[in-house]
Amino acid sequence: MCLLALLTEQPCHAYDLTKRLAAQGVTDVGYGTLYPLVTRLRRQGLLEEQTEPSTAGPPRKVFTPSAAGRRALADWAGQWWSTTAAITALLTRTGVLPQSEEST
């Protein structure tokens, strides 16, 4: 979901995705984990790939979400929202999380 969100914001190649994830605080995802995931998303039709020339080395594969990828992202984001809301409510109700000022 995070990869599709970042690529919706700005298409890029897989190595740049690791840097962009790290800049968002997701530091435990390395290139060796990310590239197979990008390949899987592409094979599932959720990403499109374009080859662009590189100033240093071979051409780069730049990825962007396909229409199906954007729909999947919207679906997954909705699921994430409802799941986290339910978990937050449960943890708040059981006293694990403090109640917010709005609910007191």
C-alpha cells in the first residue's frame, strides 16, 4: 500500500522507493525486499513500467501505478482506515490507549 501511495505521488525507480520510504520513517525495508515486491505488483498489473535513460549506467525502470493499482490502493486504504479505527476503539475502550480529549 505504501509503495503504491508513494508512486501515485511521484513515479520513480525501485531504489528511490527505499530512500523515500526511509524518509517517511519506514527504515527496515531494504532494496532486496522492495524489488521483489515491485516485481510482484507489476506482474499483478498494479504497476506500469517505463524504461528511462540513465546518466550513469544502464537505463532505469520507472514505476507508476496502473488504473488497477490506483483502485487497489483506494480499496486497501479504506480497509486500513476501518481496521485501524476498530483497533483504536478497542484499545481505547479497554484502557490500553488513553481516551482522546474529544471523547471525554
